[in-house]
Amino acid sequence: MIEDQKSKQKLIEEAAEWIVLLSADDDLIKKTAKIDFDAWKSMSPQRQKIAQDIEQYLNAIQKLVQNPQQQQMTQSVLKAGLQSVNQQKNLHYGSMFAFALCFFGGMYSFFAYYPIAYLTADIRTSAGGWKTQSLKDGSMLKFRGQSAVNVHFSGHQRVVELVQGEIFVDVAKDKARPFIVQTQHGQIEALGTAFSVRYEPEFTALKMLHSKVKVQASHLGKQPSKPSLAIVSAGQEVILNGYGIQPVHDFNIHNEQQKWTQRQLIVENMPLSKVLAELDQNSQAKIIFKSDQLEKIQVNAVLPLDHTDNALKLLNSVFPQLRMYRITPYLTVVTTS
């Protein structure tokens, strides 16, 4: 078993090195690498599968890099990865280091949609971490994973700008100053209440645990196709995106409370793709997967958010068709056999 694992790891490293070479600027290098890589893949079905998985995930993530600054950074990192292969090709982990550089260049916009905003935020937490922060009005924020906020308090309102990640908010009452959580998709206004908010570039997700809030969408300059205003009550969740406020749904308040108080993920008939997205929020290693491969697998489990490696092992024992590749200490790829 150990020898099989070592053999698989060696093939993963070899595939990663080929992919870095295929990203070179030099057309001759790319042409030669493609011929050699095709020959390498044809030697066994296992090589074909490993190469296909790594290529798919790398290509999917690189599509997230859209603006010129991100593209320039990614290209620079790819060049650094190629140079690392040339200089360190005799080292056991040289190719893995090169692939890690290549990958994290492509992950630029995924890890930090607003990299400057995250770095300059008033309060921020690192990947995999938890943090509780009391504000000067007595309100309390809990942070999960790589999250960041700016705090803007004045004489007439209290505003928390969520620029990345997920927070739990326990609002101190102040009738003279409404409490507002703001993202690029809109704002959530409350006087005295408790709720969680998760921000992703594509959407903002709200879960109400106590009382009510008023939600207002910004539409991001798009033609609105959904309501702009809504009242959301305890036990309800809602998504805001560029098109407005999506339909309100009920959710299990106890499960959400367990996430923030006991750091446990309780899931009931949840698609595996969503389970992995939740675990990724608290994982030191980035968890990469293709949603369409895993969304039909339903999960019922209680998983530890403080020990995501153990959670992945538990999922693997329940679903043996899963294949989990630890590419580097900072990257795990999950796919199916």
C-alpha cells in the first residue's frame, strides 16, 4: 500500500512538471513538451487519469483570472515555475514547487477577490482560522477562515463592510444607530439581532438566527430581475447577487449555531460539492474539486471544522469512489474514480 502511494505521488509530481512546461512562452519548448507528455500519458490509464484531473482543475481556476493585473501576475508566476523546473529538476520536490507556483498564480482572484482590500482591512483572519472580535458598541463578530471586514461607525449608523469570507454577527441594540453589514451585492440592516453573512464574488449569503433584518440589493449595474428589498426573519436564508434578492428559504438554525459555537458542520442530504466548499472555508490546504462531478452525491454527517483533514478522511471512508490527491501541503484535489 505504501509503495503504491509513493508510486502515485511520483506520477502526480511528473504530471505537474509537464503542465508547467506546457505553459512556457517558448513555442519549441511547448511543442516538444506536448509530444513527450502525450507519450507519458499513453503509458498507463492511471497516468491519463492523473494528468486529466490536474489539467481540468488548473484550467478551471485560471479562467477566474480576468483583469490585466491578474493575468500579468499569473504569467510571471508561470515563468517562475518553468525556471524552477529547469533549475531544480534533480530535486525530489522541485517539480511540485514549480506546480505550486503555477497553481497559486492562477488562484490569485479565487483566494482574494479584493487582494488590496483584504490586506488593508481593519480586521482580518488567516486561512483555517477562527476569531472573535468585540466592537466598540458592544456588538460581537465571529470570523471563519480567511475573512476580512472594515468597520465604519458614526453618530447615525454602524457599518461593517465584509470584503472577504464569512462572519457571524451578534448586534448590540442601539435605537439611534442602525447596524448594517455591507457587501458589493447590497446591505443588511438590523437593530438588534444575530445572523451570519458569507461573501463570495458571485453572491452574498445571509442566514438569520434571531429577529429580523431588512435586505437591500445593489444590482451591480445589471438590469434587476429579482426584488430589491426584502424582510428576512429567523430561520430563513437568502442569496443576494448582481440581479437582486433571490427567493427566501428556510434552514436549520441549530445546525448553523453548531457551526459557530462547536465548530461542527452538520449536514443533512447536502450535495458533496457543497460539503467540500464548507470544509474549504476552514482548511489550511485549498480544496479543489469540480462541482458537477460531486453534486449528485448526497451527504449526511457531522464533520469537524477544526480538523478538515479528518473530515476528508471520514468522507473518503464513506465514499470510497473518491480520490484525494495532496499535491502540496497547501493544495488538495478531490475527484472521483
